[in-house]
Amino acid sequence: MAGKFKIVKSKLLKHYVSRVEPLSIHLRSSDLPPPSVAILSNHMSTRNQQDRGWLNDIVAAHDCVQHFIIDKITDVPTILAQCAANEIETLVVDGGDGTAGLVFSGLLNDGPYTSPPVLALLPSGKTNMTAAAWSLSGDRREALASLLRKNANGNLANAIHTQPVLALYQNGAPTRHGAFFGGADVVDGILYCRKNIYPRGWPNTVSHVAAVAILFWRAMTGGKQGGTIKVTGEQNGWQQDGRFYVVIATTMDKMLLGMRPDPKVGDGPVHYISLRPGAGAVLSTVPNMLRRLLKQSNKRTVRRTASITFAFDGSYTLDGELYDASEDKPLTIDGNQALRFVRW
């Protein structure tokens, strides 16, 4: 992402958006000013590239709002440090899944906050699973306006919940945090979407349905045989290895297209889902997907675990971003850390 780190600012206060309309402010009964809110807008997120000024009029109608612009990923630590210095209590992340993961990592990897602030996630990316599962979905203008009203009225605390997040450890790389890890053919699906589907400008739901349909077609016609992966769970030393069509680790209870894991075995904050290659395994998943509920079957594993290790050569995704793995440097994932989110 090219560009220089920027903070939207007024003439009077360097780091504040101060386009205040006093009559629009709804103070709490104590007449104390509402807790401060910062909005972190990633201008490289898909929907923000299309309309970078979509939130300006909403921000202008509220006091105690600071608006930061992310032009490149290296801006995030600087912005979070500024938010901590300004004692921001609520961070609104205006971006997609990848932006949310960057903020998670910035807060949890020796971040500037003693105790991380409350997060609100807006659906401003091409994929917005994390916002839909943990925070705000639907119309982002309505979501942001509602959040700022609740904050001004002192009602935001009623909408806060705590959610475990994934931590991914890979030798030689910083710890990454997120909500959704995927390996094997999931990665090919993401690459295909970026090259052939997303450029068409279709709505998100249409794009995702098309991507899933193409993955099923490739599996049914033998076009993809899955990746070779060794999987080891913490509890009781359970493990799997061999070829997989899909492997997933997530702390989400709801994933793409509203699909929910339904584990009957294991314990811990991480859902593990795997699907072996083959037409029979793929066909057996269709009824589950139609009901949006993924259950255990002969060639499909759905369970909980406290931590899990993957060893394989190839690429993987964490919240839509792609990274490389090698078998001699296994990836370990757990869900031992948590953040607080605004959700309704």
C-alpha cells in the first residue's frame, strides 16, 4: 500500500477530527463527555477504495472521535501507539478481515495498551467474515452511526462481548493473530477468486457462492487432489496426516456464508475442520452446507481443541492474507488470547 501515514486533523488539535456540531451531541445523564473513539480506516480495503469519504459526515456529527488513515500496513503500530497515548477506549476498524487481523496483532504483540481497548469491526473489505461473526455487519453507515450514538449516550457497554482470537506461531516470523486459518485447496480458492471473480465487481455473497461452487466442481471432476499435511492436536495426542481437500482452524462460531461448525468431540476455543479429497467426501458435505451446519462424518473431522500444529509445504491463509509454510517449520495455532468486541 503506497502513500504516507496520515491522521485526519483539524486546525486546533493535531490528532483530532474536530468538525463538531454541538446540537448533535447527546451527553449522558452525568453530563460527562462520552468515552473517546478512534476510527482506523484502511484506504486499501476494497470498499474504501471505492468510497473513501463514506463516513465523513457521520464523524463530523460527533465529538470525541479521532479518525486515522491507514495507507500502508506499517502505519498500524504508529496509529495504535497514538490511540494508546490519547487514551482511546474504543477502536473502530474500518476495513476487511485482513485489516482486523493486523489490528489484533498490533494490540497483542507487545502492544502499547496495558489492557486492549474495545474493538468494533465494520464490513469494509472484500471478505468480512470477522465483522459478521464477532461485531457489526449489514449497512456500515447505519452500524457506525448507531455505535457513535450508543457511545455518546453511555449505552455501548451493554453490547460488548469477549471473543478468543487465533494466535499463529511460525519459527522465524512474528506471531500473527486472526480469526480464520485455512490450508490445502482453500488457498487455491482464494487465489482463483482474486484473479477471476473479484475483478468482475459482483456483490460479496455472489462472489463467495461462485467461489465455493467452483471449488466443488474441481473436487468432483478430479481437478484437485488436496494437499499433504500432518495435523497434531494438543489433547490426547490425536493426529491426522495425508492428503486433505480442506483444513480449517478458527475461533469463529459462524464462517463464510453463515456456515457453523458443530463439534461433538474435544475441548478448547479452536474449531478444527478437515475434509479428505474425493467425490464421496465432497458430496456428503452438501447437505451440511445447505443446513449451514458442519458435522463429523467418515471423511470429515469437526472437533474442538486447545491448540493444533500443522506441518506442510505450501501456502496458507489467515483472514484472507496469504503466507508460505514449510514442513520443517511447523505452524502452531491456539486460542488462548481474547479481545473485546462491540456486537449487535
